[in-house]
Amino acid sequence: MLTTQPTPHLLLRTDSGYRRLPLTGTNCWTVGRSEDNNFVLPDRWISRNHAMLQYMESGEFYLIDLGSRNGSFVNGRRVSIPVTLKNGDHLTFGQTELEFYCPSSKHFEEAESGNEKDFTATATLHVRRLISVLVVDIRNFTGLTRQLDEKILSEMIGTWFRHAGEIIRENGSWVDKYIGDAVMAVWIHGAQEVDNHEMLQILQALSAMQKMTSDLYNLYPLPFPLRIGAGINTGYAMVGNTGSGDRPDYTALGDTVNAAFRLETSTKQIGKDISVGKTTFQYISTLGNGSTPLSEHTVTMHGYEAPAIAYACTFPELEAFLKKQETV
């Protein structure tokens, strides 16, 4: 006998009982008082944009506080950085309590019948596409966690995640993953090449993220100014639709993605802010009509046997390059 896998959902405790909030139809759900949230909760102790849940291709659900004033709590513990949710976890936003229900950590093969969208799209076709991957990491985040009050840290990192997502969406992409103190974004290109506008969007997104990160020092009582490092890599990867219906969500897998993370890490070796792969470097050079802010470096990347070539620059060098593009 075929059995159906219950749809993942949140149970909202109300005066009249429990209300079921299905986690279907997309890979990302926002919670808050504002009407533009997926789940609107009329609790005056909840921020307009309070928290976000994200479903990953690995089958995990993450809870991310979006810089809420009164915090997000899992089993009574305040969330400072994105945390993985487990079946039965109790979530608290303001004075509102919910229970997270997800009986399996794997992809859901079937959804319960009714008006809810089928969740089977999380296990659909992967296709080979040309992509650019941007990985951005907050520098010395561990040192920040040791010196900063947990409440301020939670508000700050939530603000950073929220603004990072907005910047990346404004520049033609989406945040594929929130990872502790980092984000990964993917741009899907045409079949054969990256056009100049797309590469410019990636660089403009990175520039805006650097400025946004720097501005947080003026918004929060931080022990030191915040900095970010970034890796960009362009190449082919397997891209799969993990969304549903008319709201597809894509995620990418493969060496192109892995190398982007290694390139970001390599910036610490060479003392630069941004490190890119060879193909990305070639497209940036085309954008600048042969001129480029990037210099060549030999780096050691974890998981790769031979030393690799990376092309790197600082944020001031990137800013000067982008200003030149405005006059072209």
C-alpha cells in the first residue's frame, strides 16, 4: 500500500486551537507583521520582517533571524546565526509560538492531498548550465561573536542577510545558501557565454554588499568595522529546479561551485578582498576592454592537488574599475 509523506509545516498555536502553515510552493518563507510575508503574524512584539525559513537541497530547513528587535528562539534559545531545524522544534517569535513539523530530512516525494502545491518538485531534473557563483563571507566573524552581545549580534547578522538578499535580487540573482556568516548567489547565463551586463551586475552586487557591510558599523555598537571577502567563479554546473509550480527555485552543484568557495578562502592567503577564477577573469577583462583591476596569484586550494591560479583585487581597486565603466 502506497503511503504519502506528510507535508512539512509549522503549527501555529492560537486561542481557538492550532493553525497549519504548510512549507510548500517555494524554498523560502518569511515571517513577520508586514503583509508582504509568506506568513503574516499579527503580534505587536514581532518585527515587520522578523525571520525566514529556507529549505536546502540537502533536505534541511534553516531558520534565519532577519534582525528582529525581539529575536527569534528555537526551543527557548535565541538564534544568532542560521540554525538547522529538527522535527518537533518549538519556535518563538515575539509572543507567538509555533512547532516545526518535518518527519524526514530527505526530499519529500509526495504531499498530502488538498489545495496545497505538490512538493515533489524538490527532486526534479538537473541540467548542465553556464553559471557564475558568488560567495561572500564576513571576515573575523568568530572574533565578533566573542566580543559582541548575543542580542546585538543576532540583529546585526539578520540585517546583513536581509540586505544581502535584497542587493543580490536587485542585480539579477538570488541567494542560494545562507551559511553561518556567508552567502552564496548564482547567476545562470546563456548557453555559450556571459554578456557584459551580467558580469557587471555581479561586480555591482559585490560592491553594494561591501558598502552595506561597512555601513553596519554605524548602525550597531560593533567592536571593529566589518569587512567581507569574496570569491567568484564562472563555469558549467548541474543546475536543478528545487521549486514548485510557477515559482521555480534553482540550486547548483559541482566543481564550479566548490571552487568559488575555495577562491573566497584564498583571499586570506594573498591579502586581497576578491578572488576570481580564470573564466571570470576573462569576462571581466572583456568588460574593461582589456583593462582589469585583477592581478594573478598562485594559490593552494583545499581539495585540489595542484596549485591553482587566481586573479585578485581589493575593494578600492574594484570601485575604481566600476567608475571607469560608468563613463564607457
